[in-house]
Amino acid sequence: MNTGSILAGRPSLGSRASYGLGSSNESLPAFVILQDNKNVVGGSKTWSSGFLPATYQGTPFQMEGLPILNLDLPATVGDKQQRSKLDFLASINRHHADSKPGDGDLEARIQSYELAYRMQSEAPEAVDLSSESEATRKLYGMDDEMTAKFGGTA
């Protein structure tokens, strides 16, 4: 990932350069938020998409535990069953969207379900920085005390 812009004084990562929107990898969020252990004043409104389509809403990464919450499927749900559920939900949402043309929030919700499904398989590998080379880890700033708490080694 390339470093993104600073949002509300906190480091953020985007999947493109600072001013680029969107993801070059369709299985990862377009923009992620790295939070420290303090509460952000204003909460998620601080990293909302503002005037942009809701698709560009930031995805918060956690400092401890799994970086992205709620990606794990229950042990009783397999990939085929999950895909079937999402296909059914998408058909209902598309039918509803036909009666509300131009509803960006509804379209973003549909896309977020699909993104979450793709993230379930690809995000764990993408956020595992342990296999990165030392040079890449240095470029990420992982030897810096400030970034060590997000997976660095300082």
C-alpha cells in the first residue's frame, strides 16, 4: 500500500497515491484509517466520504487483534453459502435500487457487501506485513517508534 494523506492528524493508508481515489485492488478498501488507542473526536464522521460517493468511506484498521473487524465467517457458514446469501441480497437491493435511481448510498451499500466478501479471502494476507522484505518494512516506517504499534518492529 502507498501512504495516503493525513486525516484529522492521524496517519492513513490508501491503496493509491495521496490524491488518488479508488483501489487498484478490487478486494481491498479504497481508503483505510489507522487509529491509535485514543478515541477520535467526531468518530467515523472524521473520515467520512463527505461530498464524495459513500463508496469512498474510510475503513478503520484496529491497533490490536484483527486489523479489520468482522471479516471472519462463522464456522457453520461456508464460502458457497456466503456467496449465495450475497447474491440473493444483491438481487433484492438491485430491485430496490431500480425504484431509487441515483441513490449513491444504496449503491455504496451494495458495493460494500461485495467488497466485504472479497476482503474475507484477500485482506488477511494483504495486512500481514511479516513477509515483507526489510527494505519494504523500512519504507513503511515500521522501524519507527510511532508506527511500531501498527505492526512494526521498533
